[in-house]
Amino acid sequence: MSENAIVYARVSTKRQAEEGASLPAQVEACQKYAADSGLNVVNVIQDDGYSGMKYSRPGLNEAKDMIENGQAAALIVYSSDRLTRKLAHKVLFDELLEEADAKLHYVV
């Protein structure tokens, strides 16, 4: 039985979206990763225009809630900088995942 997973994509600037890291490109790569890894995507969440320097973002908050509530056991993100740009936030997120017995997956 495959694990339920959330795809999370984020861009903060128009330039990022134009340089190959657009939301649709990230989502497509994450969904392919999920299919190749036997993960069942239950939600695709996108944050458009939110900085990776902030830990509280609407989409990321939704993903955190779903993980804490046991609705998904995996989070798929295109790359580490799409999740966060601060080490302290990564540590907090790792703690949340550990408590929920969930895993973080990066495409690249």
C-alpha cells in the first residue's frame, strides 16, 4: 500500500517562475517523483509570492496541518530552497515530520 503524500510548490518572485522553476514545472516534477516512488498524492499545495524566509505561509501551514493530522505521511518538494531558506525553519519542520512519523522527499 502506498503512502499518502502532499506536493508542495513555492515561488516568491516572477523571475523564479520564468527561470524554469514555475509552479506548474515544480508540480509536474513532484508528481512524476511521486509516481516513480509509489507515493499517492492526496493534495497539491502552492504558495505563490511567499518568501522562503517565512515559516508561516498559507500553503505550508496547510501542509503542516495535514501532516500533523495524519492525512499524509510524506511531503514532496522540488528542492530544499522551495521549502525554506532558513536552517532554523528546516529544524522545526524536521521535528514536525519526526513527531508525525512522516518523511520529506526532494525531487532534486
